[in-house]
Amino acid sequence: MSQHPPSSRRRWLPIAGRVLAVLVVIGLSVTIFSFSNKIEQLRTLGYLGAFSTMLLGNATIILPAPGLTIVFALGSTFNPLLIGLAAGAGAALGELTGYVAGFSGRVVLERRKLYRQLEGWMRRHGFAFLFVLAVIPNPFFDIAGVIAGALRFTWWRFLLVAWAGKTVQGILIAYAGAASASWVLGWLS
């Protein structure tokens, strides 16, 4: 029985899927960035607002969207621990867009010096490096998510480390909001 070479259609399906994934991530990022002023209205939803704001804010790649400022504000009026937990879960899920973009194809960034440097650190330090980047508010975690996808880190491990780091970040920011509100109220009285 002779083996026939795969049709050109079957060869292009994985490539088309990758291109589509990258286009969806870019479209999502641009859309969220365009409506970032509307995202602030989510803070009225309390814990769900913290989750939703961080989900949308972290689903953008590189483009800034409000998130931590809302978590800071919500920490002053709601339980900061619960706000931090909700924010961490939303942020981790939002970070999957960068991971998917990297998994789909790293061609866009791989020639950049920053990409190569972060890739080297991730190869050497893996999830510990991702955790530290997730805790510290910075735009480099987006690139780290792309690299994690490109290096084929397992998606659930990436999600777990993003959740752990973003939850620590959210809790710290929410408690900072709670502490600043107490300080301002004490100063005013």
C-alpha cells in the first residue's frame, strides 16, 4: 500500500490556525485598548469587577489597559484579600492571550534583543522567572507569555504560575489600596 503525500490543504491547516490565533489575539488587544475607558466602569461590580477588569486588562498584549488602579481602589472598599484573589484569577486567564500568540508563532518577536534575552532567562530559570515577572507590575510579562508559548511550556503550568504571581500582585495592590484609604481617613480626622 503506497503512502500518498499529504495534500497541500492539510499542510496549510495548521499554519492557517496559527495565523488566525495571532490575528484574534491582536484584534482582542486593539479592541480592549480602544474601550479601556469603558473598562473602568467594571469597578462598580466589586469582586466580579476586579476579576473582569484584570481579565480584560491582561488580555491585551503590550497595550496598556486599566487594571491595577481599579484593584487598588477596590481594595479600599472591599475585602482586599478577596479582591486580590479575584484579580489574580482574572489576570492569569487574560495572560493566556500572550501564551497563545507565542504558541502560534514567535516569528514576530524572535529577532528582537529583548525577546532573546528573556528567552535565555526563561530557558535557564523557567517558571521561577515567570513567577517573579508576574508579581512585579511590568509590561514584560506579556512578552514572557509569548516566549512561554513559543518554548512550548505546558499551558496549564503557565496558567498556574501566572495565577500564583498575579494573585500575589493583586493581593499586594489591594492591601496597598486599603492601607492608603485608612491613612487618608486618619489624616483627615
